[in-house]
Amino acid sequence: MTLPPGFVVELDRHTRVVDGGRALLGGFPTRLLKLAPRARRLLTGRTLAVRDAAGALLADRLLETGMAHPVARSLPLPADPRYTVVVPVRDRPRQLDRLLRSIGRGRPVIVVDDASRQPAAVAAAAARYGAQLVVLTSNAGPAGARNAGLRLVTTPYVVFADSDVVLDPDTVPTLLRHFADPRVAMAVPRITGLTAPATTWIERYENARSSLDLGAHPAPVRPGTPVSWASSACVVARTDALGDGFDADMRVGEDVDLCWRLVAAGRRVRYEPAVRAAHEHRVRLGDWLRRKAFYGTGAQPLAERHPESVAPVVLAPWSTALAAALLAGRRWSAPAAAAVLGVVTVRIARKLDGTGHPYRLAVRLTGNGALAALSQTGALLTRHWWPLTAVGCVFSGRVRRAAAVAALADIALEHRRDRATLDPLRYGLARRLDDLAYGAGVWSAALRARSGAALRPRFTRRDGPVPVSGKRPAADRRVPRH
């Protein structure tokens, strides 16, 4: 399967063109991609339009490494763009009516009533828009309800839309363009808040920091990358790529599981923030906390199914040593951390030997890796392992200092990054409540399962050089990220 002529990709914002265009540095994990003279001529600025087999090969390589992303609006629609919308719903007739109105008439829509307590209201909403109604006599959960609808789909593409979202007119058509890449099995939009302006401080926090909002930049959806999962609140997928669909035994995390199974099968999942689906966030504190805890319970079943992809932190030996030195809080901590960073900088610079400024690039990469390691360590203290941190704070001043620094640094950095319309005090309170609720969900599920799989850190060794075989117009070497 190759990319078709006219397929356009653009370099990721973090991909750096180095050595006057002779190499690219970026991707996940970070790597140096040296370009042969023929490959350099394929790039026009930061874009590449596929015109021949060599261009298709390079574009595919850039997509696979995360160095570039499709320019969705420039891609053609599939030859057969027909799709069916599947809507799982339990009660919520008002939200269902709103969603169906945003979809409009004339589209095949299957509404799956997942054993509503007031089925007549759901049936009436479906009938108003000519949707096909499937009634389940027992509650199957979102995964089971979607699968019931999927079995009735006869179009090449299927759209899963939760009843509490609203679709913009160009959301599905734009996502369909990603299927010009024959390896793409699923594409998802950005999930944003529905109400503007927000009515409560919790809603204002969610609009800035929703668990479903994966950010403003396009990305591959893949474990171990900045966008490692995608929500099923709105999904467009190839019908034949889904097989039996979602894991009906999962009441939470079924969307993450499906993404990871598709990726493991060699397919691609794309996140496209240029289009959006508006989601009705929870605005009451109690409902919001229960939902965050519910999300946390999904870590345990995911850890059982995908043990290599679920961990509260993923650290390499050098970043483990860096974090341990700083957490020790001793006189030797700062010199030890500096020594670790110095050694790593030299090792990365040697991997970048042959570029114009290997040490300058190495310092930047080491700094980014250090920030990532410290961010993960802070999240471990304040989110995933907060019950252990709370116990440690009772007995250790060093733990109290580390927890306080981690919590305050996180609030300061994330409030600025999110450009929240909420003042720092309430943003910080919401941030800590978010972490406490999610962590409580992780621990409660782990205790019920009598398993620490979702709580164990994962330690990895650095990737060594990876030569590219065959007739690829480039060669690359991996550079450790964290």
C-alpha cells in the first residue's frame, strides 16, 4: 500500500531541518534522518507533495516516524465517501435530538438505544430525523452498543458519535480525506467544549483542560507518543478495518484499546485538530469528579491487555538517575544531576556527529528530555501515586518539599500552556482535584483486580542506531528522548 500521487505532508512543528537541508531531526522517538540528494529535492520548504514512488516512500517514512503529518484539506475525498453514523445512547433524548440536528437529514444514521429507562423519548428523537432505531433489552455499555450498530453498517465508512457531542458540517468530510492514505484505519477530530461562555469554574477548566481534548496540533495516535490514544466521542473509521469492533467487555478505555489494536495490526490512526466535535462537559463538581475517577479505572483493564503501553511513567536509565538525584534533595544532588546531563549531552552529540552543530542540537535535546523526565516524575507524585505521596508527606519533609514543588510547578506551567480563562488559584484547585480523582480511580481498580500492573513504572534502555535497509532515500539514527 503506497501513498497516492497528490498526497501532501507537512513537517511537524518540532521537526528541525539541519545541515542546510541534508538532514531532519524530530519524530517520536527523536531521530536524525539523513536525506540523500534525491530526497532533498522532494521537499519544498516544509512540505512534500507525492509525485512518484520516491516521494511516496519518503512521505510514508515521515508519517511513520511522526516527523510530518498529512495536510488534510489538500487531500482528495475517497472514491466512495459514503458513511453511516452510529449513535449509542441511553436516555438523553435532548442531547440526541441536538446531535441528529447537527448531522442533518439524508444521512444513514443508526441510533442504538442501550436499554434506556425512557425509551419512548429516544425513539421519538430518532424518528424525527429518520434514523434507524436499534433497541437493546439489556444495557451493553458504549462498546457493546456501538458494536450492535456496526453490525448493520453497509457503507465503506462508519462514524461513531456519542449523543453528547455536536458535529460541525465539515468535520466528517475533512476526516474522510485522511483515508487517502491506505494505511489509515481511523481518524478523529479535536474534542472541544460545547458551551460558550462557560457557566461554572469547572466548565471553564474543562474547556481549557478537558481529558478528551488532545491539543491543537495534528499527530499520529500511537502508544508512547504525545497523542497516545483517541476518544470515541467522535470517530471516523474504515468499516472493514474494525473487524468485530470494540471490546464489549470494557466499560471504560474501550476506545484506547481499539486504537492500540489497530496500530498493532499495522494500521494508522490520525488525530486532526483542524476540525472539531463539541462535547457537553460535566459542569457539576460531583459529576465531574466521578467521571475523572471513572477514567482512572480504565488503566487496569488496559494494562492487562496492553502491558507494554500502560505505565504511569516511562524512563530511560539516565532520566531515572536525574530524577532520583533531584528527589534525594542532598548537597550532591545538583552536581550529580549536572553530571548526568553532561554525559547524556556528549552521547547524543556523538550520535549527531556529521551535522553542523552536534553539541548545540544535543543540548536542546537533552534539555527537552530532562523536562519530560521531570514532568513525568511530578505527575507520578501528584497524580498516579498520590496516595503513596500523601503517606510519605506525613513522615518526610523531603517528600513534602518534592510534592509541593511538583504541584506548584505543574500549575504554573500548565496554566500558561492552556491559556486558561480561569484564574490561577481556581485552575490550580481544579488541576489538583482532577489528579486526585483520576489517581483514586487507578488505585481502586488496581486494588479490586489485586494487580499493580497499571501502577508500575516502565524503564527502557536507549535505542541504538537503526540503519535503514533497502532502497529508501534516507538513513536514520535514533536519539534518546527521555
